[in-house]
Amino acid sequence: MTKKVTAGRDNLGNLAPDFAGYNDDILFGEVWADETLPQKTRSIATVSAIMAMGAFEQLPAHMKKAKENGVSQKEMVALLTQLAFYTGWPKGWSAFNILKQVYGE
């Protein structure tokens, strides 16, 4: 049984109920629940996209989810190092500071 996600409704339900519903029901209820890609792979793709965009306010939550989905600290270090060359060195530094918070130093 999968856990029903309510983060959108909890945070934006009164302000933007449609957006909150799309977040909870479609993004997490359907896309993340699709078993075509393993959750670990999905997390790696998501962390990569967020880092590439520079959306660092979103990165801690998704990096934590990646850790829960089996992405080891060693794998995350390798991922961020790879991404730093393609997304920009300063983004790498920012992401590593978040990694230290999520995985510990």
C-alpha cells in the first residue's frame, strides 16, 4: 500500500488548490508511483534536474528522498561531481553543502 501524499494540499491547499492537487495526485500519485523506473533511478534523475536548474531550495527534500530510495553517499558524491562539470562549478559547491546536511559530513 502506498502512502497518500498530501504535501501540496498541506502547504498550498488554500492558496492554490489546483496546483496542490496536481502535485499530490498526479506528480506523486501517478508519476512517482509508476513502476517503470526504479525509485532510486527516479531520485537520481530528479536531483540532477533540480541541480541543473539551480533550484536549491528544493534540493534538500529531494536529496533526502534519494537517500531513502537507496542512493548512497558515495553515489551522491559521484553524481554531484559529474553534474558540476555540466551544470556549473558553483552549483556543485552549493549541492555539496546540501549533501553535508542530508548525509552528514
